[in-house]
Amino acid sequence: MHASSRWLAKATLIASLSLGSVVVYAQEVVVSAAASLTNAFQAVGQAFEKNHPGSKVTFNFAASGPLLAQIQQGAPVDVFASADQETMDRAAKANLLAAGTRADFARNTLVLIVPATAPAVPQQLADLGGAGYKRISTGTPSSVPVGRYTMASVQEAGLTAALEPKWIYGESVRQVLNYVARAEVDAGFVYRTDALIEKDKTRIALTVPTTTPVTYPIAQVATSKNAALGKDFIAFVRSDAGQQILDGFGFSKP
């Protein structure tokens, strides 16, 4: 092949690959979602892809605080779903959300769990002040919503000082769940949906009343590269089909 012909063939191949990348990217929606949504949203994503042939949902699961920080730093995210209103409020205040796209889509419950092998189960929060509970876990309050819900409930119960030396903080609610499932702590605060995932290794001791409801908001990110597909994903999450999937994982309607 003549040198100029080889160059032309190579240039054509590069151009076609580049065009292919653009087409693929245009059909991808990147969703940053709270760790507690991992299993449910993976199922939602599969259903969404079936309903939108040629589309792909890429998830980034972590605690809501770090996800917000990533978006603030310019991470290429189309949709953000947090486990509390406070984190989404911060996103809105920083003008990171597309106007008119924020909506609540699920509700959860805070529970206290213990390892399945635990010799005793606390009957009330005050029991955690006893000698049998030396290590208690929740999420880091500054960045993990479950930690904030926990601390507010503990304060409401008048146990802040008694439990202060016992806390083992997790980077996400799933890390807290793992601590309890492996019996590395004596008890932990997670969402009911998380406890259901490890129901063979953990036991729900009691439902913990929260000062504010555990609700999940979702919104399109203002800098989204694929706004249309992002809006479609949000609409699917809120649709009857999406809500049915979430219900199957223990979430209730907002």
C-alpha cells in the first residue's frame, strides 16, 4: 500500500473510532448515588437500559458528602441522588443542580442492628450505654447522612455524652453494615434497606425515630453532558416501574 494510502486508511480508522466514541458517550448517563441505593439502583439501571435500547447507565456509589465534593470539583456527572435533603440543599446552594429537576423519590427508616451472633439485643437506645456495648458504629456525621440522622436521634434520647467514647465511624452506611456483619462492632446504625441485605449476618434490634424523615432527593446536575437521558433516568426512577423496583428493596414512596 502506498504511504499516502496507508495514511488515509489510518486517518479514516481514527475518525471512525472517534465518531464511535461520541455516539457511545451520547447514550451514557452517569449517576452518582448514595451508597444505600447500590443494590436497588443497579436493578433500576438494568431496567432503564432495557427500556432505552442503546443507552448505558454508569453508577458511582459512595456516601452523599464525598459525591457532592466530586461534583463540586468538576466530575462528569449527569444525575445526583443523595440520602438526605441537607446534602442536596448544599448542591442547590452551590448552583450545581439544573433548575426544576430536583424531586424526592424514596423514603427509608433508620434502624439499630447487631451481629446475628450477638448474645443479647438492645430493647431501647439507652441500653447502648451499658458495658455490653463497647463499640458502636455509624457513618461519619460530617459527610455521611446516616451519621447525621444517628447523632440527631442520639441527642434527642439524651445519650450524646454516654456514647461519645464508643463510636466507630464508617465512610459510608455500607461500611457500617460490614462492621456489624463481621461482628467487628457490637451494634450499628444503618437504614432498614441495608439491614435486609445482610439479614443472615445481622439482626434489627429496633427502629430508631429520626428528628427529620429519611428521604432521598434526586436531581440533574447543571453541567450534565447528556441532559435528555438524565431527565429520562429521573423520570424512570419516579415512574411506577421504578418505584416497584425500589419497593422490592425495602424503600417506600416519598
